[in-house]
Amino acid sequence: MSMRIGIIGTRGIPNRHGGFEQFVECVAPVLVERGHEVFVYNSSLHPYQENEWKGVTIIHKNDPEDKLGTAGQFIYDLNCILDSRKRNYDIILQLGYTSSSIWSFLYPKKSVLVTNMDGLEWKRSKYSRPVRTFLKSAERWAALNSDYLIADSKGIQTYLWEKYKKPSEFIAYGATLIETSNVVVLQQYNLEPYKYNMLIARMEPENNIEVIIRGHIKAAHKVPLLVVGGLNNQFGRQLKEKYSSDSIIFPGAVYDLSTLDSLRFYSNLYFHGHSVGGTNPSLLEAMSSNALIVANDNIFNRSVLEEDAFYFTNETDVASVLDMQLKKENHAQMLQNNREKILQHYSWTKIIDKLELFLSDSFKRESHL
């Protein structure tokens, strides 16, 4: 059955920002190919200004974040939600709730509202105590005011049931196995194959970037660390100013997927410090790129990686792992196990199949009430 689907809650596609944007970039065009009408809201600040992308209708809405800061996100979300009231969507897929759930009462009543609840936003250390208090309320509003919920990790699914007694559908992010790589990419970073470590993350404290950097500095066994991520916030600029050296390299954000895939493929160790979200897209991409992963020890990362990774909780752990002088070539089974997980649980085809079925079932269920 064909559906008319509006997707709200991202900065827009093609992806220039983060996980939800990457999710929509991969999912929306396939849903169009399968016969659905798909509309994605794009921030007016997004560099892509066309009205269509790979068959997806792009709706541009004013986003004053560049003038108002965080408050601008609330206005952007309001503009998107008000527009949705005149589009006659069967389904509205809301990705996240941080600045949109405050407007929950404005969503069109005839559309089925499905919300992907993301991670535990109120735990993010970048937020002040009043903001965290607000985010706890926003999470509650989204959980209780949505018709159906999606959890992108088993940990979040359990949390939503225990906290709100509300069921959710487990639908993670997806990834594509990387079969080719380009060693020439390393030249622009002055790196040699398997003789450097790396991480990819937004420059935020809860991603444990500074812990990983300090662990590298503390280790007796010195290996260059490539720190990939945008440097346009205060924390990122401070990290670069404090730690940039010949062995701690800050190239800034890299959006070209083939470049990122090659960097991951030829790294020796890939550090994943994310501690707050659900199933993180960059973790799945690392697994699909044959990366040997050292991850922050938490329920979200362990539920994906299980025993096929090394773990850390502090800079001493990072230094200890480095001083083990692990070689990627000696852990082929770990790498293969993670690639099998992508095939079995996180391939984009399986994720999109599951999402399409859940949206369709949700719409049919509401239509018959």
C-alpha cells in the first residue's frame, strides 16, 4: 500500500550534519522507489536548495539558528510542523524530539505520528542543568504524545518500556559493507596504512574525544591519532588548540563517504567514544569498513559489538590498549564477526524493510480504529 510520508526533525538531505540525516539520505529514496510519496524538511541553512533529491520532495523551511542559536531550532521545527498541517500525510516520521516535542499539540490529528526517540539527550554533558530538565520533559512529551515509537537500540527500547510503559519497535541504523578502498587517500594526511589510529565524532564531551586523546599521549607506545569531526564549536576549537601536534591530527569534518571508508579501512585501531546515544551510525560504518574497534564501555556499544571489540572507560584504559601494541592483522575473526553482524542485522535493505512494514502497519492500525 502506497503511503504519503513526511519526515521531520533533521537539518535535511543530502547529509551534511549527522546520524539522522544519514538515515534519511539512505532510507527516503528507497521508499520512493517502492512507490511511496516522501517529503523531507530541509533547513533554509542547508547548502542544497533544490526542491527534489533522488525522487524525494524537499520542503525548505526557515531556520534562524544562525541568528538565534539553539532557539532557532525550535522555530525551525515549528515552521516544519505548521507546514505539515496542510500536506495530508498518512505518516509523519519524527526523528528525535529535542526541539520538536514542545509543539506536539500542533501536529495534524489525521496523520499517524511515529517518533524515533534517539538516545538519552538529557544525559549530554554539553547541556546545563535547566536544559537537561527541559529535555527530560521533552522526552516525556514525545513518548506520550506519539502514536508509535521507534527505538534505535535494545537499550533504549528497554528504557522506554521501564520509564513510560510504552512499547517501541527496534529499528537500528544501517550500513553497507565496504568492498573497495583507496590507499592514495592517506597521502593528504601524511599517514601510512595500519600505522595510525582514528576516531570520527562530533566534537562533544560525551563522545570521550579528550579521553581518547589523553590516552594516546599517556601511552608509552606512540601512534598517530586522526581526530575527524567538525571544529566549528567551542569544544572542538579548544581540543585542536590544546592538543594539535604531529601525532594528534585534526583534519576537521570529512563528508565524502569513500574517503571516510578508506581512512577507516587502513586504520590500525578505530576508537568509538560515544556514550549517550543508541545504535550509532558511525559505529556501524566502522564495522562495515573492517575497522578494529576500541569502544567506550556502555550498554549501547556492547549490545552491537558484543565480544568483538576492545573496551575502555578512561584514559588509562586507552593507554593500556595502546601499549598492548595490537595489530589489526591478528584479529581477523573479530573483523569478520562484525561484518557478519552488518549482513545479518544492520544491512540497509533489512532496515528499510523493517521500517516500511512498521510504518505501513501503524497506518493500517490507526485507519481501522
